[in-house]
Amino acid sequence: MELMELFRTGARFIEASSDSETTGVDIELIASALADMLSHKDGTLDLSPIMIGLSKSGLNDIVNSWMGNGANLPILPAQVAVLLGEERVSRFASELGISRQSAEKALAEALPKVVDRATGGSDSIVDEMLGQSNSSQGAMELLGKMFR
């Protein structure tokens, strides 16, 4: 699965969330806002906001449940800003023209599914990226870029 396709999947989850402000928002606009929030300038996946948020928030058990296979623990909308950073969530909301509360609610519903999709199964984006690295050194460099 390509990274932008992962963001489109997340966009579909957000557009279909229970928050009425996200209903009908263009999928490509949402995907672009997700990419802005979770990508490096070179277009590679940037999980550092989540890792930094984990170290500050005590949400390790919740986010760890999203990785790979198994049940996903829920995250509260208020915890999303702690996890991703208030500035990122506010920018995401602004790009979509929705309230920050709606952004937090939609992201709380979508993030577990997106991270699960990115890390689980044989066709996960993480497995695909590691498979393209061709060596253990390449894999370490790739992981380093992801968590810069």
C-alpha cells in the first residue's frame, strides 16, 4: 500500500466518522491534510509526532494496541491533541474548514484504524517500506527517517 493510499484510507474513515462536520468533506482534501500532518517534507511517513506524544502522554498502551493485529483500544478526542500536538490538530482542522473539536473527534475514530492498517498484515506500509530498503542498513536508515 502506498503512503498516499494510506492517507486516502484514513480520509475515508474521517469522512465517514460520526461527526457531521466531516461528512461530505472531499476525500482528497482530507488525505492532503493527513499527509501534511504525518509526512516529512520529502514525502516519507513521519511517525515522530506520535512517538513524541507517547513519551509525554502515557498513551503507550493505547497506541501499541493499534500496531499489528488485534483489538484497537479507543483514544478520546481530547487525547488526540496530546498525542499529535495541538498545533498539528489545529492546522488539520483549519485545512478542512472544521472546528478543532470535530477534528479531534474524527481523528480519534480514524487514527486507530489507520495505524493498524499501516502496521498490520503482510501488505502493511511499514513492511512494504522495509522490503524496499534491500538491507539491514537500509532498513535502519528508513526507520531513522520515520522517527526523526
